[in-house]
Amino acid sequence: MNEMNSRRLGGRSPGLERARRDLEPSPEHTIPLTPEAYKAAEAVRFIAQHLKKEDDYDAVLEDWKFVAMVIDRLLLLIFLGVTISGTISILINAPHIFEHVEQEEILSKLRQLG
């Protein structure tokens, strides 16, 4: 905006001219803007940058959600494996699990003791 004012006044600053050439498109592609239009263009540029940053943040957030889901599934599988193998090992190591037990005989022995 200061550069625009310096052009209106007829003064040219070599530093501003060099910066303008480096940062802006070539003069045949530029359109002179009023201060209000310049402010509106800056506001649109700010909104576009903000939306891009928000999209980048959302992409990172989605990536972390995917990582969390993968870890969650992995831990579920580990839990199921440990639980099932523990249950099977307890059942296999039980002393009388596969033997036929005569309940009436055990009850009669307990009655004789009591």
C-alpha cells in the first residue's frame, strides 16, 4: 500500500521497486487496486491461508485417528490371544476336567465324614 502511495506521489524507491518485482507478478499482469479492494484481497488471502491450515490440521488429525485405530485393533488382538490361550491352558491343566466323576460316591463319602 505504501508503494502505491509512493507511485501516486511520483516518488520511486529502489528498494520497494526491487521488492515489488521479486514478490509480485510482472507489471503487465497486475491490476491497480483501491485501498478498499487491496484490504478485501488481503482478507481473502488470509481466509484462504486459514482454510489451508485448517485442512492440513484436519489431515494430520485423520492420520492420528487412523494410527489410533490400528493400535486399538492390535491391542484387541493381543488381548484376545492372551485371554484365549490363558483359558485353554487353565482348562488343559485342570486335574479332573476330562475325567468322569461319580457325584453320588463323593456325596456319600462327605455324608459319612459329617
